Amino acid sequence: MLSYIVRRLLFLPVVLFGVTALIFALISTLGPWTRVATFVPSPDAERHVDLEAIIRKYNLDDPPLKMYLRWVKNLLQGNLGWSQSSHMTVTEAIARRFPATLELTLFAVIPVIIGGIFLGVISALHHNKPLDHATRIMAITLWSMPDFVLGLAVLMVGFGVLGWFPPGRLSAWAELEVLKESFRSFTGMYTLDSLLNLRLDIFWDALRHIIAPVFTLACLWWAFMLRITRSSMLDVLNQDYVRTARAKGLSEKTVIKKHALGNALIPVTTVASSMLLGLLGGVMIVETVFNYPGLGLLTSTAATRLDVPCVVGVALFYAVILVVVNLVVDVLYSIIDPRVRLE
Amino acid sequence: MKGKVWLWLVIALVVIGAGVLIWTGQAPKQETGGAQGVKFDPNIFVFVGSGDAETLDPSKAYDTASSEIIFQYYENLLAYKEGSLDEFVPMLATEVPSVANGLISADGKTYTFPIRKGVKFHNGAELTPEDVEYSFERNILADPTGGPMWMLIEPLFGVATIKDLACQIAGVDSFDQVNEAALRATGQRVMDAIEVDGDNVVFHLSTPYPPFLSILARNSSWSCILNKEWMIANGAWDGKAETWTKWHDLPTEEQALFEKAMGTGPYKQIEWDRSNSRHTMEAHADYWRGPAAIKTVIVNNGVTEFNTRKLMLQKGEADAIYVPVENSPQLEGMEGVTLIRNLPRLNNVCAIFNQEINAVDNEFVGSGKLDGNGIPPHFFSDINIRKAFCYAFDYDSFIEQVVLGEASVPYGVIPMGLSDFFDTNGPRYSYDLEKAEEYFKKAFGGEVWEKGFKLTLVWNIPNTTRKTACEILEHGIESINPKFQVEVQGMEWATMLPRRREGRLPMVFIGWLADYADPHNFVYPYVHSKGDFMAFTGELGRKFAAAEFDELVNAGINESDQAKRIAIYSEIQKKTIELAPHLMLYDAYDRRAHRDWVKGFVFDPICPANYDFYALSKSLD
């Protein structure tokens, strides 16, 4: 297995080259006069600006190959460049935004996977009965709901009506506490950092802020998980070995728990990993609605402002995550399902 | 076994999740206080906006979001007198210079400012005249591309950039050719223009410049006062004539004040959290006018979604928020919230007529000929076409329905906020299709009316206000003659920029927000042949401006007598209606929304910040 992992990791630079070369190839279709727009935030802000000077200064009129080689050279020195849209280096931007996204992902994955599997199993066990129909209708409704609509609805109820779950990552008072020198930042994830600092008040505040976006994400992905689990479970329940298990006179509980569920979860693992990847890449709309600045917002702002270094940097980072998560999932497969051999 | 582990994990997590939900659901009840169960803390002020500062360096900052923050940290020599745009009160100077008190020389070229004593910077250092001298010299020599420093370079040296000054001194055309000696001479020239004389700082202008005090006054981030010693310690220009090029035109992020601040203002910087677009500031305890009432201010510029901002205001999480014009009805009548509308700011919006369109492979001008399927490149150089377009725009409907009454019909290129400088009984355009028809019939000897035309109007995504303006104009024009075809197309800014620059857009929709409160700041960009807006009108447009307006604009800026200036600007204003160099769409108004408990708000039309936090306090009565 170790040689398999090493071989997969050796493949990483090839993936990274492919991703970045593709992006640069796309960017090369834009002229320097389009790219210079990054430096002028809006049409009304072009005042007394010598755009030609900016193009010369930042070498925006270089041929794409030269730009790419310069970028690779900087990358080898650990420099991903300056992000004009987020006012910091790309490395810093990712380092500061990723903990927020990771925190959101970690909190969202648990209810999504557990809730989705649970409901999927229930649905499959009550196949074509009212409970099954109810969960399926719910799943389809939630799945087809646009995320900004659901997000705003959750915000209106959770914050506007109940006042429980405010937007942002922390309340004003907690922000000030976090800024103090006595508060040490370990991970950039406020829930974890506050516990490590033994500040339960800040922990609850951070938790209160994260619940609404997590709930929204969970609702959106529940449906997805539910449907996969349900169909996979139905499939397994019709297998011969389940029939055999039942014929042996095992209780229904044992049949489901010991014989069906484990096998039904294999496709779910695949889906869960792709969901995890989606969440780690940042969820733009939910982050916007709940003012939760993570990677999704960073990427969308950078893309709309044609902030090339930032877009390429995030793509690179995301490619690394993708390769690593896929590798972890493959390894997990071989643990869950003994039939899978890594070679 | 595996199944069991899964199940236990599921149960444990569900229980924890439920516990957390219940617990956190109860938490806010303990924390809330004040009226209607919303949070009230008199010591913290939270402003929630959208769109963060580009930089905190005063030599580079040229956007409202940046100036808004700089405004709280730094101060200027003077401030506008409350409620006035042409009278001043002293700030870091102790007197306002005038010819009468002898602080402005009789020829209008020397300004003397006695510097206030006992003023403390945020680090405890005391303000000296040397700090003032250094602040201006440093910013002028830094002169980054796209920055605001031209405003000071123009009155002091009569050129637009410091590179131009160096070229002028060296007698060469390009900055690359300027030799070492000339570079040093340039540094020396700047240092000679601003000098310390005892307790005073003296400015030597190259020509009399009536708006000079406006350019120095509070709200002008480019003229704020820095701390020389701290600046040098933090890697800024060392104050020597021969070294300035090392700090000249640095990339934004390499400037010393990009993310830091050290001023004398009422608030000192605690942090700029760039990844959350949030500024945290604390009242300056040794502030010379006495410490601010509100101890801590948080400016959160990262909330782009209006509904989120609205809820934060409603629940008291925010004390004030930024409200775009189209959203203000949503706050009307909200409990505990004050909405103030129709505040006259110095801002107007126009559609520039490109008098010489670059018609080569141009998708916006149809055939590029006057054959009914396009427009010729010089279409808008015919005054009849321009006037016809001006009469074909339904100003009232636009103002009522699109900007919801928060605007007025322009009297020309100078906006309502500066109405002291022109005649408010003067002519204006109105929506009059008969007149439009009359002018269309005269245009190109009747050919336009006979053959018709086709053109495309371009607006920048996501500015839907401009999109609607294009559509209203389209409707007006197309209803005059079925042969007139107008198309409306949206475009991302990055796609639009090269086309606008190459002169391909038949009309350019754009707005101007004042740098300082003087009509010169409007007439120059709008109608001077070298102004920013005339740059979009082609060679023919610039020649037209040079023939019709340059002399008047120059007369206005070189005249010191206020009455004569008013006469000149009234004439320019009237002439911009008569000759219609641009279609002036509307003079924009502003609005504010804050909790009722915010006291002390005074609107200042030229202030870049939504709020002067120093003037505010919070109280529940």
C-alpha cells in the first residue's frame, strides 16, 4: 500500500502542472488591457491613472509562456504572488481564509453524513410507504431549493425572528477579545482556538455563528446523501446474501446492521468524499449570505476582478487537496471493503 | 462490529449536536439587553458596509472605502466649517490663512500655516512643523500611479505628476532619460516648495490656485499629517532630496502605510483584518480635542449581501449600515432605525458622447455608416444629435422609479451640492420628444431622420441603475422614429475597459464624485480638453472642448475673486446645457441608516466617511 501512496503522490506535480498550465492558457486569451482592469476597481475609478505605466510595471503585456515561467520560478521560491483583490499575498489569503472554510466543512460534514445516512436507511426500510414518500419529497424539495433562497430563509428565521444565530464568525465583543494578545491563535478556527484558550464564552459565540450556515449546508447536502444511501440500501436489501441472512432466521435488526449497512455504505463513501471536496473548495453563496469569509468568497471575488495570481494560487491549493482527499478515500476503501486491493 | 461502531458514533454525535443546539439556542437570551431585546453597548460602534479599502496609505488612497478609514486616523491642517463648503476652521493649523490676515501673500502664491502645539500622535509623540512639512513632501514624492497626488502637484508645480516635473527640470521627454543630478534637483524643488519657518509651515505655489485650501482641508486624505520619525523608523522615505526615487511609485503593498496608520486623529488603529475586511479602532486617549465618546469602533466592510446587513441593523448587531439607493425603501419604517434620505452629495452621473468613435471592426456602431444600419464615427460631433439625445431621456421617470427620488435633474456639469456657484434658475433639459424630433430632423442635413441609425449602448455589469438609464434612453429614441434602433448591452468591467480605452463605445456611462468641494473639480474632468471625461470623446471631442471650454475653465481656476468665479462657473454651466458635450443624467443624493440610539450625526457632503465617529455617541433616550 505504501508504494501505491508514494506513486499517487508522485503524480501530484503532473496534476498541478496540468491545472496551472490550463489556467494560464485560458488567461492568455485575455489581452493586457483586459488584465489591467484588476488594478482599477470600477469604471468610475479610472481617474488620472496611467494604465500603460501599470501594464509596464506589472509586465502584463508579456507573452503567456514568459508569464508562466516567471510564475513557476516564483512558485519554486515559495512565492505565489500578490492578490490585488484581497490586498494580501496569495499565500496569506489562503492561509487566512482556509481555516474558516475548514471549520465550516468539519461542522457541516458530521450532520450531513450522519443525517443523510440515517434518513436514507429509514427511507429504504420503509420502501414505498408514507415515511419513504415524506423523506423523498423533503429531499427533492431541499435539493432543488436554490442555496441563496434557503440561506436567506434560515438567516431570516434564525437571526431575524429568533435572534439566535447571527451572521459573521464572531460577535463584536468576541472579535475584540480575540484581538487581545492574551488570546493565542492556534488554528484560525475560532471554535477550536477558543477551547484551547479555555474561553468557553467565545466558544459558544463562535458556535452560535456557525450553526446557521452549517444548517443550510446540511439541508442542501442531506438530500443528496439521503438519495444515494436510499438507493444503495435498496439495492443491497435485494441481494441474495441478505435473503440468505433472513432465511437463516436472523432478526431484522441484525440483518440490516451486520449484513446490509456496511455494504450499502461503500458508494456513500465515494459521494461523501466528493461532497467533502466541494465544501473544502468553499461555498460561495452560503459564505456570502452568512458573511462567513472563506475560500469560496475569496475565489469568486478574485475571479470577478480577474485577479490572476489569486485564481491560480487557489486552483493550485485546491488541486493539492483534491489529490490528497482522493488518495485518503482510496485508502479508506481498502479498509472498508476487503475486496479492494491497492496495487 | 463495524456496523456497531458506526451506530454508536451516530448516536453520540446526534446527542452532542442536539445538546449544542439547545444550549446555544438559550445563550442569546442571557446576552441581550436594551430596548426591544436588541443589543445595546454604548462603548462599541459597529458600521457594516460592503467593499473594503484598497490601501491605508494617504499618498495612494483614491477610493471612498480607503479615505473613509484614513479619515478616522489622521487629521488635516484645516476643516470645513460645519454646513459650509467654502469656509474653513483651523484644525492642526491654528489659523485659516487669508489675504486679510496676511497668511496668504497678495499674489496668492504663498500660504503660511501656524502649526498647533500640544497635539499628540497615537504613539504619544508631539506634532511638530517638521511632521507637516515631511507629510506633504513624502506623499508628493511618492506619487504612485493612479493616486490622488496630482491635486497637490498641480498647484505647487504646474505639472500633473512628479515624473513630469523631473522631465521638465531635466529638459527631456521621458523619465528614463532623467539623470542623477536632475533627480536630486527634483527632490530639492519639492523640498523647497514646502518649508518650515519657525512654528509655521509655508507652501510656495507655482500659480494662484483658489481651491488650494479645499485640497488641504479635512476629508482630503492626500493632505493628512503623518509622523515623520515613525514613518522613517517604519521604512518610509528618509527625508533626503537625493534618495526619493527609492520610494517613488512603489507597488501599493510595499508602501509604508499600506496597512498601518499613525496619525493624530480621534481614533487609533488596532487592526486591519484584511481577510475579513474589518477595521478595528480605539479612541485616542490623548486626543487634543478630548477623547471620543465611543471607545471602540468596528468597520466591517465584508458584508456584501444587503439582506444580511439589514438584519444586522434590525437586531442591533450593527449600529449603522451602508444602504444602496434601491434598497432604502426596505428600511422605511423599521422599528428603532433612523433612515435619512436625499442628502445632497457632490456626485453626478452622465453619458459621454464619443465625438470620434473608433469604428474599425466595431460591434457597437453597426455598419459604421449613415445608411440606416449604423452610425458614422463622427455621429455625435453634430450638436443636433447630442441635443436630440438630451431631450429623449425621461429624467423624471428615471429619478422617480429607478433612484427612487434620490436625485435631481442637472443644470449642467456642476452638481446641485455646489449650487452657490451657478444660477439655479438656469436652463435644464427635460423629456421632450417633439424637441428631440426637431433636432434629429436638423442633424446631418436631414439625412439621419430620413435613413435612421443603429447603435449599441453599453453598461457595466452589475450596475443595473445604468442599465435602466440605457433602456430609458433607448425607449425615448426609438419612439421618435421607427428607423432609429438602439441596443443595450451589459459588459463586465474587464471586458469593457479595453473597448472604452480604444474609443469604441459610442457613449460612456460614468459618474464623478468630488475630490474636493470646488466647481473646478467638476468642470475640469467634464469639459477641459485634458480632463478625464473628454479623453473618451476622441480627437474631435477634445478639439471641441479646447475651442469652447478650455479658456473658461482656466479663467475659473486663475481667478481669486469669488464673485467673478461664480460668474465664470455660471457661464460654463449654461454652456454645458447649450452645447451638450455630455448627456447629464442626474445629480445623485445620498442616504444613511442607523439605530435611533446613534446621536450626533451631521451630514457633510464632502466627507468620504459615512460617519465621523468622533461626533457620535450612543444613548437610549
